[in-house]
Amino acid sequence: MITTPTPLLDVVLPARAPFSARLKAGQELAIVDLEGNQAVDFLVFGDPDTTVRYSAAETIAAQQNIFLTIGSVLYSADGEPLMSVIADDCGRHDTLGGACSKESNTLRYGQHTRHQHACVENFLLAGAAHGLGKADLVSNVNWFMNVPVEADGTLGIVDGISAPGLAVTVAAERDVLVLISNCPQINNPCNGFAPSPVRLTITAP
């Protein structure tokens, strides 16, 4: 008889909220896009050695693809596997778009957006409990976010390709610390201009 593991953690993360968790090697984190078209910004560090951290450049070079999907491995700058994508209903996730910030919002959308909460602030809030600061933030993964590369090399940020109930699951290749920003962006289509909650579960198969 096949049994479903009891989650070690099962939470609904509100729209715009930060989150952090430690996973032991072999544990799995599933992220469910509850309402569809929601971007989820994501960073992963070694635990307890947080100087080991996700590298977009190493990850892209290793898989020779700018998009993540099932079978993709998130690598550190030293080429160490941190997490692997083991299940994916969406089919494509972004490695290039980065995290929104108050600074980037004002540059792209105008000074009237400066007061808006952004993903960098969420990462700082989530990381502070683990001794991490702004200097520890690196280019991040954007689960469910649709960032196509145009023929002239420019990046677009367009409507997502996710839908309600779609999920992505990543497994820890070693002990890790993950930081999540359930993206609060309302100035471009990455969240359909309406941030929504996601479900997070951690299991130990």
C-alpha cells in the first residue's frame, strides 16, 4: 500500500509575505500556486554554513538552460548541488528576473511606488532571524514567474503560465536554509497585478 508522508510543515503563506525554513538532506519542499499566476521568489543557502549559497550563473551553466523544470539542480558557486526539482506541474521557472526592491520599483515605475513592500525587503525580514543581511542576498529563483528572452536579448515580464493548484517540488541535496518571498509586486504582470497566497509543505519521504 502506498502511503503519503505526513508533512513536517504545512502552511498557507499569505500574499506578499516572507518565509524561511531549514530542511535536512532528503527532505522535500512543495510550493503550490493556490490561485494561479503568482510568482514566488526563492533563495537557498547551506546550513549551517550560509556562505554556501545558490548561484544562478553556476546553475544555468551546468544545465545549459535559463529555465528550471523537473530534473534541474540548484548549484552553489562552488558547484555543490543544493536542491533538485523533482516534480513540476508548471514546466518552466525563471532564473534571470531577480527580486523586486524599492529601488528597482522606483526606477522602473516611478517615485510613487517607493513606499511599496518588495521581495528584497521580504528576504531581509526572513533572513534576519538567521543572521543574514543585504550583503548575503544573491540573484534568486522565481518559481512560476514567466520571463521570456526576446530575439534582441531583452527580458520580458509577462503573464504567468501557472494556474490554480499547480505545484513545484524541490528536494534538499544537503542540509539547507531556504528564504521565500511570496512576491508583492503589483506594477507588472508577474502576479497578474494581484498577489495571492501559496501553500508550502515540507515532507521527509
